[in-house]
Amino acid sequence: MKIARVFPRRTNSTPVDNLAFIGHPDLFSGLVEVDKIHISVTFSWDLPDAEKLYKEWSEIAPTEIGGPATGQRGDDFTPGMYLKKGYVITSRGCPNRCWFCSVWRREGDTLRELPVTEGWNILDDNLLACTDDHIKTVFAMLARQKKRPFFTGGLEAAKLKPWHVKEFAKLNPIEMFFAYDTPNDREPLFEAGKILKAEGFKVCHPLRCYTLIGFPGDTFEKAETRLFDCVKAGFMPMAMLYRNQSGERDSNWIRFTWPWARPATVRAKCKEAGIWLAEK
Ligand code: SF4
């Protein structure tokens, strides 16, 4: 069956083949011969646009709306279908139930290990919560790739074991993202930083850390402390600004976030604060 995929917006991970479309159909879209059209929605704030897209694309072929924002559980992963080639998901779900997170609500809190397909950018919800056998299969797959891996799905520091770190070191990732979302993450992050450093990982490279900020009750001061803590633990922070269900974000928080989402400006902030721990 020939399926076209439509995405409300382009991101780094959007497929680029000739059956992947962004937004509204154009003059030539009617010439595309497909059996079905899937509108894939990642972010809940794109759902109203997806409804409009549904009406327009339905005139071309039978159309469905799906994707994480609809609350639909993910199936087995098909490389290149809803994510660009190279991106890969080998497990879905997470045993944690973080208050702000949609993963366990959508995928369940029982983690599902999927057949491991080829790719080099791991997007699993919580790879380190998988069984050792599954993680070893993923590492073996990554070792076969011609490209160095990225771990952009978010690694849970509390689940990091010394054997993972040895394997990570062999894989020599370009970037690996941990997460500092709740106060419970702080201590494990510092512990993970120590194990990684002992295995030869440099401070802040390739170690990164998604850091949730701007949620109800958060302040600039508290957020800055957590962001600097990431650096002290050995990770380059990447601020992730909290959004409510409708996707709204406070403009003051947007201004605060911007310099904390880019390594160059984070370095400048650390230098200013005299806590830069860069190692070459
Ligand atoms: S650990 Fe990550 S994936 Fe799991 S519930 Fe928390 S935020 Fe979501």
C-alpha cells in the first residue's frame, strides 16, 4: 500500500522522501497517486492545524490523523516512515510517571521493547530502562553503523550502570542527552557525571542534559541554579521550556530560555559566573 505522510511542520527529524509533505496540499499534490494519507502530529498544539489539513488532504485520498499528539500508542517502528532515515525507536513507554510527561499516559508505564531496526539516532523514551539484553542489541546495532550515534531521546541518569558507560565510550557518540526534570534527577545526574568522567568523557561534550524550566512554580533563579548544576555535574544543559496542553509559553520565559538552549551562550553564561568547567 502506498501511503503519503503529511506533517504540520518540518523539524530536523521530518522525513524528506517524495511521499512526505509539509502542511497544506499544493497545486501538484492532486497528482500524487497514493492509497492513503496519514497526517502525523507530534505536538498537541498542532492538532487544530491537523484538522484543517485533514479536510484538504481528504479530497486527494482517504486520510487519517495519528501520531503522539493524538494519544495514539506507537506501533513497531518503521525506519523512514514518520521520522527521517537514521532516527530509530527501539522501545516505547517508560516505567516512570513524571507529572508533566505524556509518554506514560500514551504508551503506558510498562515499557515495550520493539524489534531493533537500523539507525544511529536513538529516540527511545527511556532506553536505559530496557532489559540488559535489549540494550546490548541496540549497542550492537549502533556499532554496525557507519555514523557515530546520537542519543537524543533522553537517558535517565538514575539507571546508568558502569557497563553502559563502557559501551557508550566504545560507540563514541556525537551527543548523548540525559535529563534533569524533577528534583529527584539532581543527585543521579551528579553520580552519572562522575562515572562518565572516570571513563574518559569530557565535561559537557558529548554530554548534554535536557533541563525542564518554566513550569508552574518555577522561577528564573531556581531554573538558573538547576542549569548551572548541570554544568557542575559535567553536562551541557539544554533548557526545555514547559508548555501547557495548548502549547502556550510565557514570553518572559521564552527570553530566559533562549541563551540556555545553545552551547555557545551557555558557555558565555558559565564564564560570566566563573563556574565554567570546560576540559579539552
Ligand atoms: S523519565 Fe522521561 S519519559 Fe519517563 S515519564 Fe519521566 S519524562 Fe517521561
